[in-house]
Amino acid sequence: VRSKCPSYVGTTGILMQEFKHVFKIITKEDKVKVIPKRYSVFNVEIDGFVSHIYGNKFELRASERSVRKFKVKGTMDL
């Protein structure tokens, strides 16, 4: 949805892998794109429910995210 790098904005596809600092996405053209989480906002839609994910808050391994308590802070400005 938003990113510091304008070439990442508007990229759609299926999430293939999730790493600590990047998402790997398969696009409609069957290409794999690596998109960094830092300074990016992602839009995820599941069965009509839309959710925004702020990449800066999501930069942890899955095992670290499960035990961490997230603090509410202001949104970042892109």
C-alpha cells in the first residue's frame, strides 16, 4: 500500500515466505519479488476482511513475535 520505494507500491500476489526483514511474494506474472518490511505498509485481505500491517512493527521472527507485547505508538509517515 505504501513504501519509501515507489516501485513496491501496488505489488500484489501471494505471500510465499516471510523472513525477519523481508516478504517473498509470488506475483500474477509468476515472478518472485522480495519486498523489505522496513518503511512499508502492507494490505492483507482474507475473505473480504482487510487488515493493514506496518512492516516496522513486524520485523521479528515468528517465535519472537509470539511472546512480545506490542506497544501502541503513532503511525509512521511515508
